[in-house]
Amino acid sequence: SILFLHSLFFGFAISAYAQSAPMALVHDVRVGQHPQHTRLVIELDKKVDFKVLTLADPYRIVIDFPELSWQFPEDYSPKLYGDISAFRYGLFRAGTSRVVLDAAKPLYVKSTMMLAPKAGTKNWRFVMDLAPTSRADFVNNISKASDLAAENTPLPSVVPTPEVTQEIANVTSFSRQARVPAFLPPEKPLKKTKHTVVIDAGHGGVDPGAKGVSGAYEKHITLAIAQEVKSALEKTGRYNVILTRDRDIFIPLRERTAIARRAGADLFISLHADTFHDKDVRGASVYTLSERASSKEAQALAERENKADLIAGFDLTETTDDLSFILLDMAQRDTKNQSSRFAENLVKDFSGVTKVLRNPHRFAGFAVLKAPDVPAVLIELGFLSNKHDERLLRDKKHRSKVASSIKNSINLYFNQVEEANRL
């Protein structure tokens, strides 16, 4: 049987590639289970180049296209057939849209084709057949999958910055014990007249984050609130506010902290919205960095959030085991103290506008909080698995109240910092 799958994501970037030619429109995506293989078909209004790669632990098949426009509702939730266990797609970086297929067991890319429109039709079809294989063969063939790309035509490339290259090389391999990057990023630039605050909207692009009970996606909610916070802070005239992303695009975890350090950030706030197996659990919480989590739930949450790069199709097998400086550096100790001070402000202000969890200031080893010299917190705005929390987070008035509360906490924090500096 064949199931038509519709897109969950829409890319808004206007890249150099997109400027030279209109983005191809994706009209349909379908997956079919055949006796000997699983088939993926993507219908587009024009021919496009593509590249395919496979990644292990977990098993993933990744397809990169030039930037595409997905013309489907955000909240569609497809049922999957065959050995494909998850299907994600969205903007991976400016100029590149990515499809990631998770496989329940090892598969090999049997064939890929870009087929011209049939008589009486208008759409081109990207067709990929996947068939079962052994783990040994899957691992051995990882580097060969890209050879199946149509005509071996390279996609328009975006050269990563040295910071991104180094960060990717040190991202945690989640099939093994969590690791800490073994490099010290460059020093922050000199301070400016205004305090610099970086707001990080969690997830994005090919990484949707959590899904709510009504179909809302974490990546959309976090971006909406990040924009509200930015607007509220800029109205005060006290802050230079930077968003790690201002659209639906994937940003690697440690590039988020690199953005903060390059900007000379005085404060970093990462916004998220969790899910939980108990749908009655609701309420906000605030996390600061600790390699020893405050609870098993906090540890599990950090592990899920730290898998964002893996979700988006990064190869995380080349990592370092060096535990180096992160929690031993004196600057890190002071940064953690400042982060905790700000977290306590947030907890008090949040209590006045939304429900908070018991013991709402919590601790875990989130990757985005590990810049050694930028005070940082991660805010879980509520549980999308709870109908009350999700409804509130989708409501613009409630989001405005939350943004105002965050602004008030930031004002108080910098009032305290400025007062201390005067002593």
C-alpha cells in the first residue's frame, strides 16, 4: 500500500542559490512498502540535484537538496511503512533542504532516480529504494552512499566557519558516554555600551523538537516566544538582542553558543518546551549547567535535547574523549554562579504569570549551556504533552506575558550586576 506524506516544515531563507533560480516546490511525498524494498517518492515541480549519505547509531538515510519550498500543513503527522521509523525534513542551512529517514534496522540505498514527468503530468519524481542489509555492510557502505547522487552534481555549498567545523568535530556521540568539547573558544570581544543578550529558540528546520497534543511543534513555539522577548527587550533601550535563529532553520547546538561568544554576550537564554509520558504534568522550569543532573528526569531531558545534531543528520562518530577544562575552569565557576542567580530571578517572575514545577530551578548537562564565560539558562516553558500548557503556549497573549516576565528578570539581573560593579 502507498501512503502520501505531507511536509511538516517550510523554509523561508532566500539563499544565493534561491536568488539565482526559484525554489522547487514539493507537491507530494509518499512511502510505499514493496516485497523486496521500501520506496520513497518525492514529487517536485522541477528537476533538482541531490546527494545521499547514510549514518549509523542510529541508522539514518540523509538526502540533501537545494533549498525547497514545502507546500503542506505544518501539523500533518504521517504514518510510516516498511523499515522507516521516522521521517523529518526542513531547512538544514541556507541553500540546503534536508530529508532524514530513521531506519528500524540496517538498510542500503538500492537505487536513486530523478524521473521526468510522465505523459499527462507535470511533476518530476525523486525515487529512492531501500532494502535490508547487515550492520557490517551498512557500516562498510556509509561512505559510498553519496555516489548514488544524480549525475554526481554537487549542491550549492555553504562553507562552515572554523567555529562550526570545530564544534561539529566535538559534538557528543550519543551511542556512547556523553563528552565535553576539548577546546577553548576565542575570547569574547570587548563590551559595548549596551548589554548583549542572546535568545536561542530551540530546535528548528529539519529538527522539529517536541510535538504537542494538538500537533504544535516546539520549534515554532520557541521561535514565536524568542521574537516576543527580543521585541520586549529592545523597547527598553538597554540591550543589544541577538536571536540564534530568526526563521525555521537548523542551527547546530554548539554553533548556538559560538554565536553568543562571538557577539560578546552577557547573557544566553535557550527556550524549549518539553513533553512527558504523564500528560497531567504541566509547568515551567529553569535549568542551569551541571554535569550531575538534579534528577533522573533532568538527566533524561538533557540527553534528549543534546541529540538535536544527531536528529538533523550529523555524523557524530568522530569525537574526543578529553574532558579538559569545562567544569574546572575558574571562569566557568563564576559563570555558573551568575547563571544560578539569574535562574532564581526567573523562577520568581514566572511564578506570577504561569504554573511552575515543584523545585523549578533544576540542573543538567545541556550542551547549549557550556560556554565557559557566558551566564546561561535553559527555560522549559511548559509541557506540550499537556493540553493546558500547549494551549497557553500557542496563545499570543500568554506568550506576551511570558516574554514580559523574562524581560523583567533580565532587567533585575543586570540591575544587580551594575550595582555590584559600582561597589
